[in-house]
Amino acid sequence: MEIGYTENWITTMPAIHDLISGSAIQTVQATIQEAKNNEVFFLARANEHKVIQEVMPLARGNDSAVAALMQVASQGDIIIHNHPSGILTPSNADLRLASEYGNMGVGFYIVNNRVDDVYVVVEAFSKAKVTRLDTDQISKLLAGGGPIARNLKGFEKRPEQVRMMSAASRAFNESLLVLIEAGTGTGKSLAYLVPAIYWAVQNKQRVVVSTNTINLQEQLINKDLPFLRNVLTPQFKAALIKGRNNYVCLSKVDALRKEGDLLIESEEREELSAILEWTNTTADGSRSDLSIMPSPSVWEKVACESDNCGRIRCEFYSRCFFYKNRREASSADLLVVNHHLLFADLAVRGDTNSYSDSAVLPAYSRIVLDEAHNVEEIATEYFGVQVSRYGLVRLLGRFYSLREREKIRERGLLPYLLFKLHSMENLIDLPLYSRIHDHIQSKVILQKDNLNFVAGTVFDELAVFFEGVAVDSPGRELKVRFTQELCGDDPWKEGVLRPVRQLLSELREFHQQLLLLERDLDSLPEAVSEQLIPQTVELTALTDRVEASASALGEIFGPPAEDKVRWVEIRDSRYGKLLTFKQAPLSVSELLRDRLFAKYPTVILTSATLTTEGQFNYIKKQLGLDQVPVGRLMELALPSSFNYREQVIIGIPQGIPLPEDPAFLQALTQLLYKSISISEGRALVLFTSYSLLRRAYQELMEPLKALGIRTLRQGDAPRHRLTEIFKNDKTSVLFATDSFWEGVDISGEALENVILTKLPFSVPREPIVEAKVEAIARRGGNPFLEYAVPQAVIKFKQGFGRLIRSKSDYGSIMIFDRRIVDMRYGRSFLNSLPECRLVKGEAGLVFQEVMRFFQEHRRGSSVERKSECKKKREERQELDLA
């Protein structure tokens, strides 16, 4: 067993009164008696002489007890538990726990039930000395005349921002978990960055700031942190950390330059040539520095990969862009990352039980999660597994591909390996060379081709089966969950398990042949091996991926588990039916408690949308925060500093068809036309399904064009490009769905009207949603009110938040779903919004009030303004006449 603090093992046991005070012994004795002499876990705190003065019984001896203690123990604390048998020799489970606690700087003692004997597994540590933040002093930084106020253009004192900064400071000082909902305009990034900076610098404890969107990351690293670096007294260093796959690999680039004909497909040459040329001039070597957006298959050929890296053995190690970034990060006080990267790091730390060393990220001690309303979804996605037909075909293609009509027909790692071996043939023993050559040609490539054929056949069979059991499923993408009913039928065994087992057998045989090849390559002379390092490293990486694919496939189609959700997604492509098999945890609350909240003393979770009707109950339950010890969690809901009563009008026409009514589309297009006409474009129309978006767009494109309004549709261009066009064309309207409900930051005249076509309930037939609903129903709960409504409310609030981004903004929120006023649960949506001017009733009267609202606001800014739409319409007419 490994313990991070081995110097704290002791071999001679001191007397119990030298370690535990008399009053503390009495408390432990009484508690054990109350527990009927069963096992009890205590959290103990010692004085400066390491004598325990205070003990708190927290839990009985089971897994949940251990998790609870992990969430409250910190360096210098001690865990005590009793062995009812009186035998104090630590068990294997004790040693494992002692290792975990030792790595946290927490001592570990075992006592008997009489508490007159003790076995010290890990000796008590000195309490970590920390410099507490001076909350009053930090708050003054935001006061008038303070350094931030003096240097920040347009600074306005915001009481909500000061309250949030105080809460964040307290979280650092008292090792708390904090949920903070801070409305738009609060200035929450400065409110958590300032305490994080002071804590990191004063205590030499690195802090991670994690976001969901690139936009927020760029704001932090390019705007907020440089500003704070210039105005704050403590000098600090911040680094933006991207995943390894975002960086170009110089070793791969070198191979492509030298032997590209063996590695590059003809259709990829133009794109790859541009990337290779870019590598000569790029400063940071990351994909975001590229002027083009490379296709996934092309970027994969040059991207840095964790399992395909020679590290210090690579000749480009000293120049490597990825390691250059990590070296910079190792000396940073603040790390700015995204949620995916953070969870990747937490997974590695959880698997290795190492929280004090570098993993995916350098070690850190405290965490701020901004845009925290996304944490559950991303954690669910991250802690799952998947296998896709496309991914498997790409993986096999990296080993070997054959192009009949090209000059160089064979491409991939195996032909390249043969070419390299041939160039050093005179350095290799002939029998060994022949054995490797023959094994690649007659075993590995042959098995790869056989696997390719079997995979194609099996995926086609599975597509037929799953399409057959979901004939009525609408939409462009078919999703089928592996329910107990489906998996229990005989057709499942014959139509699914039989072909899957055949594919698994071929995968494992291919993996075996690759292992044999690796064994033979290990026998090569050192001079040859040195020249083959990039190829052998890649071979090992790809071999491991073959094994991982087989393992994931076996897990997904293995025995069902109540805490897992399994399903298949099928969509059409030019390559045929693309199938992706997925498995995800039904709930991530336990994973988050174990790997995040129990391991880090301070975690601040903030967003503009964490509550429903002013309560954090839903988000706490989904993230497992409802199970943390009392006193560890702090909650703070802060209103926005904007005057929504004056800046926003909410319009809800009544008497329109329900969304499921066939007449809804016609009514919706009429309402959209009228609303967009009033705002003269400048509208973001948010849908909950792409099919409704597409039909509404087709109906309105020409009528809006006649008004001089440009129509934009999600999917017609990359998201960032559409956003830029929308910002710059003040008479445009953007029809969008899911991803545009949040993360879009457009202030000013470009956006004055946000239209919510339907309440954003999750699709009931989504596999994870369906499974969660069934689980709530099984325990006697109300799935709709407990899960569907609060989830939709949070997304609804995100959509609402797209409109007002500054104090000078104004506009309308139009809601064309009558359920928000007709249904009792509709109050949950409206009660979760800030106080606004609300008008509801007959459509004509609603639009009259909205029109009056716009006239009032526009009159003050430009009495003589001529409509941009009218200008564009007249310009177009002149062009037509010409």
C-alpha cells in the first residue's frame, strides 16, 4: 500500500492519554455505547501539541460514512473509528482509507470499544497554516475610489457584486461549498476572481476556474485577468489550459512532411498542406490559432494525443506546444479550464487516488465552477462510455487503408512501419525481420481486413434490428434505449447479442495479433528501436484503443445495471447508417460527491440560472449537494442589477393552439411574423426542436425578406459565424435551437426581441430523460414536477437571459406557448424570472402594448430615426429596378 506521507507511519504505540484528552475519550465511549457497540466514525481535532480535544461523531461504518467524513476532513484533522472486536490491527479496508486520508494530510486512529487502547495508522499532521482573506479589505477594492473602480471604464457600484465577493471569500476562509446564483449584470467573474487570486497568492494554493463556454474563457483570460493583473497589488500568474487534443503534434507533422504519401489520403492533402504550413508560424500551436476549421479526420492526423506521445523520448519534446503550455501552467496561481477538462482530471485523480500530484492538470486545491448549471449534463456525458461505427472505422483506418486507384495504394501506420523497417533491414537479424514482416502482412493486416468486414456486417444487422423496434420514432436521429423489456426478448439474443459477440471476438483477435507484433518489436536492436519510437508509441496507443473499444462494447451489452442507462443512436450519412452505442450513469450525484466535493475544501458553483422559484432544491439534488454535512454548504441567490421592470416587456398571446395541435405551426408563423415586424428584425427566435425551426423558417423566409429583414438559420454556418453576422446586421433575425439558448452575448440594437416558441421541456423519449423519469416514478415521486419542470425552468431562464446584457438594453420577451398561463406549473416559469412588465391576453392587444413599449424606448434615442428595414427594402427595390 502507498501512502503519500510515509514519514507519518509509527511503529510504537503511545499511550492513549498522550493522544486523546479525557473529555474526548468520554465522548467517544458514550457514542459507541449509544451505537450499541457498533462501529462509529469520528472526526477529531487536536491542539497545537497534537492532542485531540474535540471529537464529532458523524457516521456509522459504511461507504456513505466514509464519503461524509471525506467531505469535512482537512489537513491536521484526525479520523477515529473503533473496532468492536477489540483487535486493533488495521484491515485492508482500513489501510486503503488510511492511504486516502494520509494523502489529504489527515491522521487515522483505531480504538477499542472501551477507548483505553489506540493503534495509530497515520500520525496526526500539523494543521496547515493558512492566511485568511480579509473580507472587508477585499470588498473595498470594489468601493468608489478603490483600484478597480478607478481603472474600470464605466464602473458602477453593485451591492450584489460585493455580496458575492464576500461569500466567495468566506468559502475560501471556511472551506465551504457554495451555490451562488448571480443575475446577469452582477459582475460575477470579478466577484470570484479577486478572492481566488488573493487566496492563491497568499497561501500558495493553486485555484482552478472552470467554465462551460469558450466565450467566457476568452473573457476571463483576455479581459478580466489582464485587467486585474494591472490593478491589484499581489502579482499573480494565470494560464488558460486546453486539452491535449487542441495542440498540434510536431512529431506527427515531421512524419507527414517526410513520408506523407504513406499517411495522407488524397482528399485530405489540401487541408493538411495548409496546416503543415501554419505550424511554421504559429506561436501557441493550438487549433484556435488556425484560420480554418479542420475536419475531425484531418486534425486527428496532426493532433497531440495523450496515449500516442513519446514524452521525453520524443525529439520534439523541448519544442512541444502542449508541454510548453503545461510548463507555463505549473507556475500559475490560477488555471482557467473548461468543464470537460476538469472532469477528465478528476477522473484520473479518482482512479489513481492522487490529489496532490499532477494529473491531466497540475495539482490544485480550490475550484470555482462558473456556468455551473451545465455541470450535471457534462458530468453525465463524461462519466459514460460509447462506441461508434464511425469511430471504429477511423481507428482501423489508422492502422491500414487501401486505395485501388492511387499510385501509392497502401496507407496507415502498418505500411509506414514496414517502410521504416525496410530502410533499416541491414541492422536487423534476418529471422526477426522476416517474422515481423510476415506477421504484419499475413496476420495483422489480414485480421484488420476481416474485422473491417465483420464490423460493417454487424453494424448493418444491428441498424435493421433497432430500426425495426422503433418504427414510429420521428426525427432525423433515431434513439433506442435498452430497456428491460427489450433486452429480455429472444429476438434481442439473436438479433443483437449474437452479432455483438461476433464483433467482440474479432476485436479481441485483432488485439491479440497487435500484442504479438509489439512483443516482436521489443526484440529489435536498440539502434532500430530508437528510430521507431514514434511508430511504436502510436502502435501501443492504437492497440490500447482497440482493447478499450472491446471493453466498452462488452460493458454496454453486458448485464443490465439499474444505475446505468444504455442506448443506441442511429443517423443516416453518405457512408450509410452511423450507429453509436452509449452508456451513461443514471445519476452523477454520488460521483460528484466522491470525486469533487469530498476532495476539495472549497468549491464555488455559480451561474445566472441555478434556482427555480428562488430555491436551489433541484440543482442540489442533481449534484448530490443535498447530502453534504450540515454547515458545509452555503447558498446565495443574488438579483440582477438591471432594471427589468423598465427594460423588458414580456408578451404572452393567449387563445393560440397548444404546441401539439396541428394548427400550432400556422398560428406560430403568424405570431412570429408580427413580432419580428414590430422589432424590425433584431430578433432571436428560440425553438426546442430542429424540425419546427426548419418549417417555421421556410414559411417566413420570403415574407421577412420582403420587409428588408435578413433570415439566419442555425446549421447554415458555424455557430460563431452566425453570431457575428447577427451582431453586425441589425435587421437580421436568427432562428436557432438548443445551443443558442445560452452562451450568446449580444448587447445593443442587434438584439431587441427574444422569442420563445415553446417551453423548453426535454424530449420525453430521450434515453437519459426517460430513465430518470422511470426511476423517480419507481420510488413514488412525481417525475414531472421533480425533474421535468425544474430542468425546463433553468433552460427557460437561460433563454430569457439572452435579451438584456447591459443597462442600456431594452426589448421584448415573447412567449408563444399558452401552457405558461393555462397550466398550474406555468407559475414556476414566470415566478423564476425577475420582475418585468407583463402583458397577456388576445394577440392583437398584446402586440399593441409591445409596439407602444418599443415606441417609448426608441423615441428617446432617435426621434427622427428611419427604420433600417425600410432603408434596406428601398435599396433592394432600387437594385431591382436597375
